[in-house]
Amino acid sequence: MSKLGNLGARLHRGEVSYDFIGHRKLWYGISILITITAIVGLAVRGLNMGIEFQGGAVFTTPKGMNVSVTQAEEYAKDASGHPAIVQKLGDGSMRIQIAGIETNKSDQVKQTLAKDLSIDPEKLAADLVGPSWGEQIASKAWQGLAIFMVLVVIYLAIAFEWRMAIAALVALIHDITITTGIYALVGFEVTPGTVIGLLTILGYSLYDTVVVFDSLKEQTKDITKQTRFTYSDIANQSINGTLVRSINTTVVALLPVAGLLFIGGGFLGAGTLNDISLSLFVGLAAGAYSSIFIATPLVADLKEREPQMKALRKRVLAKRAQAAAEEELAENRSVAADEPEDAAAAVVGPRGQSASRSRGRGRASGKRR
């Protein structure tokens, strides 16, 4: 951890850095590939909408049922004509969820299901959700998401600028598409908990993005008054300066969510945790990725198209080319200055005398032969 902290300090001071902006086309390509995969998953498999969104009935059995989950699913399907989702609860009871059945047929399904399960129909609790109510919930969820997006864009445009607002919006759409695509590919049920998790990770994604944007805004206040860095250079410094912080916060947030998803939902079999934990896990990871590899590079691309930034870039590149030429000229002069000294050392003897005068030295007479 101390090494990671030292690395973070060196990244913040600019002693070491990685060229995120320079490799932005690679990140764009990876993001487009992942997004296309998610869209294909949505188009081919679709979302497994929960009973709250499409209507149906939920039956809860008494405690201590000796029927297996598979057998209960078969009973529920035979009784209703629709696929059923059965979950065994901790007290030994079962939660049988049947989507798509009409409310007026629920009593008949209840009677048949109770008979197959060999229990008293009065002990089989039933909760009904009408199709119109489910459609209303789905509509409200989409409306809430749209309002959230609009408010985010307005706030970022006021607090920062419209280019940053657009970049953040693109990153949010990227995160939503990937998360919903993963749901379609995995086949997990979409419930109100999923919507809550989705809105939560969007806020977290914006948190990471705003941290980088705030650093970028602070460092580019008087950017046109200098000729050392382009806008892309400073954007890259902002990413590197907040990189370790983003990694630390993401890892800390992912650990408990991973516990819910893999241990609670997978190992312990608490399937009710999957709907919210998967959206949180995928969304947190996608949000951290998009804030670094999509939002900030996209802002740099948009800003570099401004006339002022184009002129700044020309001045910076011209100054760097001049400095490189002067450095190369100084190296050539240094090499040229060293060559006569080496040649003189080859023909000059001790004490500055010529080599011909010192040829007789070291002999007994000291004379030439």
C-alpha cells in the first residue's frame, strides 16, 4: 500500500505518467466493441423483466416445504401456463413468482398449485400485480432516468462547460448500455432494486468524472498564456493526478458489492441479492473505466477543435521543435569540440611536447638512434 501511495504522489506531481489521451483511439475502440456486444445481447435475448414491470402473481408457501425448487417450478408452469421463478427462503418456505398471468385467473392458479403442493389453499399467500400497474412502474422508471440525465447535463454545463456536460452524458449512456447488456446476457431478473442500483452507479460514475473535470478546470484557467502544454497534455496530467484516488475508491466500493454478488447471491444462494448487486458491480467498474478512458479524452477532443486551442497547440509544437533543434545543435557542437582534443591527445606527448621529441626517452643515453 505504501508503494501505491508513493506512486500516487509521483503521478500527482507529474514525475511519472501514462499517456491516456494519446491512446484515446484505442480506448474508443474497446468501448465501441463492448457497447456493440451489449446492444446485440439486448436485441437477441432481451431483458428478463420482473413481475413488478410486467404484472403477475407471487405465491408464498408455508414453512418446511419438502418440495424441490425444480419440482415447484414444474407445478407452477403446469398450473399457469407461464414460466415460473421459484426461490427457497431461509425459513424453508418458497416464493413462487409467475409473470404474465391475468388477475382474474390467479385464484384458479392458486387452487391448482396448492393441490399439487399438497397444502391448504388458505395457507398459500398470494400477492397480485396487475399488468397496467407494471407498465406504469416501467414508464416512471424511464421518466426518472431521463430527468436525471437532463439535470446532470444542466448542472455540468453550468458548473463546468457544455463540452464536459456532453462528455459526461456520453459516459453515462455508455455505463447504462453496458450494465443493461450484461443483464440481458446473464439473464438476471430486472426488478425495482435493479433500477435503484442503476441510479446509484450513475451517481458514482459522475463522482469520478467530476473529480477529473474539476482538476482539469483548475489547471486550464490560464492555459493560453503559456506555451509549455497543450490542452491534451493538461488533461492527461489531470487523469494521472487522480488515477490512484479513482482506483482506491472503486476497489473499496467493489469489495462489499462483490461479496453480495458472489458470496451472498452465488455461494449462499440468496438470489434476491442478484438484481441489485449485479447492477452495482458492473456499473461501478464501467463508471470508473468511462471517467478515465472516455469522458476526459472526449473533452480533450472537443476542446482541441477550438480556434484558441488549435493556435496554442501550434505554438507549443513549434516551441518544442525549436527546443529539440537547439538541443541537437548543442550536442553536435559538443561532439565537434571533443574531437580536436582527442586528436591532439594522440599526437601530443607528456608536458605538451610533441611525440617526436619524446621518442628517445626511456633509453640509457636518452638520445635518438
